[in-house]
Amino acid sequence: MLFVLLLSSGCSSGKNDPTRDWPADRLYYAARDELSDKRWEKAIEYYQKLDSRYPYGPLAQQGKIDIAYAYWKHDDAASALAACDRFIREHPNHINVDYVYYLKGRINFNEDQGWSALIYEQNLAERDPVAAQEAFDAFKTLVTRFPESKYAEDARERMTYLVNALATHDTNVAEFYFRRGAYVASINRAQEIVTTYPRTPAIERALAIMVAGYKKMGLEDLSADAQRTLLTNFPDSKLTIKAKEPAWWRLW
């Protein structure tokens, strides 16, 4: 009896849907109107109906792009990224796929509410900037595959910012290890920075960490080599990395 009631209720709900007989173009343009008016939730509802009822054709394809944007603006980054990935998988050669890569990069770029929080966070050893790397990868694909895209210039600028942010993050991690006496881990991370981000401002501090780390380990020759590399690349550098001073109460 309960099953019959539920089924009846479901049928009644479907019959009361004012969009049930709408053609694809009406659904699509209704969704676009909602999108233009920033009514994200309603736009998503219409795009979902378009996709389920009319999954093929140009309007359906554009709707799959638009719903990714709507999800993003509705603060549902996970659904937005899933929509981007689905579109790229199903339509890798679509005329607007460059925008989808750009959108994917933007979604990941803003995932952590700005990378300044990532850069200046004190305890970074436990943070993994996955979203920053994924944003960089999406922008890189865009500028590699579509160098003339109207989104390429902005993507390149964001890539530069992301590289500097990632390098700064890794340098903070290396210094975090150094200040806690994990000198091998600190030196290894600093070496990775020098190799991976050779043209970023973070290189100066990474080399200074290597100088200090080797010195703490008693490896004077390696420390001197790192110091020479530091001064060759940054002749005016006076940067030194010091071990964290113990808190005053620990002196008693």
C-alpha cells in the first residue's frame, strides 16, 4: 500500500512539473535567463532537466558547460569540477573546450579562498596544495593546446602566480622542517625547490636553508658550496636561516 502511495505521489509530482513538455530550446534559454539573473539554483535545475531529457545536440553540450559555471557560482566546487571533467571527457574537441579548461583552472584557483592563506599559514608541513597544482595543470593544458585562446593570457598570468605560490609554500615547509631539527628533510625539500622552481623568488631562501641545514649537520663543504651558489645567483643576499629560539619558559 505504501509503495502504491509513493508511486502515485511521484507521478503526481511529474504531472505538476510545468516544464515537462518544454522542448530543448525552451529549457536551455530558461536556464540561461536564470544564469544571467544569478539565480544559480534554479539555473542548475533547468540544466539538469535539459541534460536528462535532451542529452544530445549543441544546446545540450553548451548546457553541460553552463551548469559547471552555475555550480561554481553556487559554491559547489566539487560538482563544478565534476561537470568540467565530464565535458572534457565527452567532448575533447569541442569548440569551447578551451573555456572549460580555463573554468576548471579558475575553480581550483579559488578553492582555498586565495593562496595568501596558503603561503602565510604558519604550520604548512601538514598542508598539501593539491588545488593549486590542479589549477596550474588546467591552465597549462589550455595554453599548450590553445595558445591563441582568448583565455590564454589570463591563464599564463595565473600560472606565474601559482608557481610562485607553490614555491613559497614548499620553502615554508622546508624552513618548518629546519626549525624543528629535521635537517635532512629540510635540505631535500630545498633541493626540490631549486630543481622544480628555478626562476622564482623563493630560490634565494631555499639556498639559504641548504646553507644552514648542511652547517647544522656538520657538512661544512656542502654548506660552503650552497653558500657560493647563493651568492652567485644573489650577490647582495644577506639572508640567513636561524634555528628557532626556545621559548623563555623552557630555559628554567
